[in-house]
Amino acid sequence: MDVRELAVRDAYEFIPRTFPDHRGVFVAPYQEPAFVKTVGHRLTVAQTNTSTSRRGTVRGVHFKDTPPGQAKYVYCTNGALLDVVVDLRVGSPTFGRWDAVRLDRETFHCVYLAEGLGHAFMALTDDTVMNYLCSTGYEPSAEHGITPLDPELKLPWPSDIEPLLSDKDAEAPTLAEAREAGLLPSYDDCVAHYESLRAAEA
């Protein structure tokens, strides 16, 4: 498995090898040895999620109070999507920066984002299926969002696809508003949390 570090610190693209034949294709999207070598600790999976989306659906930008936050390892098993990671950690060297990766059923590329980072995607086809491995479960009081249409973030949504958002995502604050309201995670708190996860592996 190949790994590529994204422009946002503590986010990575994992690129597994696929094995196609006349029956179909086999792939191992998550491989623990490659993950631990890259991140420095195992991925605790507390919950797995699956979403099916019509073309144009945008989900996010979502994040969770950190610590403990919620790390995500995501990949697409049907259709195609544009996956976006946003650095929401106040004090981070890459605060406000984003990076994007195309995920689809042909390549099975995967994206990992550590706790404290924001996550969003747009479905590029109908019946796009996204799978998530999550380090913590759903906690409504700890869940937050940034509008994916924040004009200052300028996320790279395709101009030829009309975004389809939930009311919650459409009404979410901008990055600046969320920072002013004290909703965003602290980079120092996130780094301390990452170090505690690595120390537990020692």
C-alpha cells in the first residue's frame, strides 16, 4: 500500500493495490501495518458508517469536540466523490488550509484524517457510497459543522454540479464565525491527544 501525506497536517491518502479479474475486483482498503507505520498508532474503530448519496450531495464540513474528537478513515465503494479535509485546529501551521482527493470504486483510494480536522465530500455520481471507520461514536452534543460553501474557504466543489445540502449543513457557520464562537478545536490540544495515542502503543 502506498501512502501520500496531504497538504493538511495529520491527513493522508492511502492507496491500496487492487486485484481485478473476470469475476470482479478484490481490494483491502484498510491495512493496519501501513496505517501504524504512517500514523504511529492503531486505529480504534468505535463505529462504522455508510452513506449513499445522489449526485451533487455535499456532506460536511463536520468535526467533533477534541479531545477525544473523531478520526475518520474513509473510502468509496460505489460511484465517485470528491473528498475534502479542512484544518480547523486553531494554532495549526495549516489552519484554514484544505486538500481534496477523488475517491471512487475503481481505485479504492482512502483518506485518513486525525481528530480535530474537518471533513466534507461531494458525490459526483448518483448512488455514491461512502464508508467511514470512526474512532469514536456519534455524540450529538459534541458534533459541529462549518458551511461547505464558506466563501473564504473556497472549497473546490465542481462548478458544473449544483450542491445539495441538508438544512443543518446549509445553516452552519463560516470558519470565521465558528472561531469567534469558540467552537473550533485547539491545535495544541489535538497534538497532545495524538501523542497520548502514540504513547499508548509504546
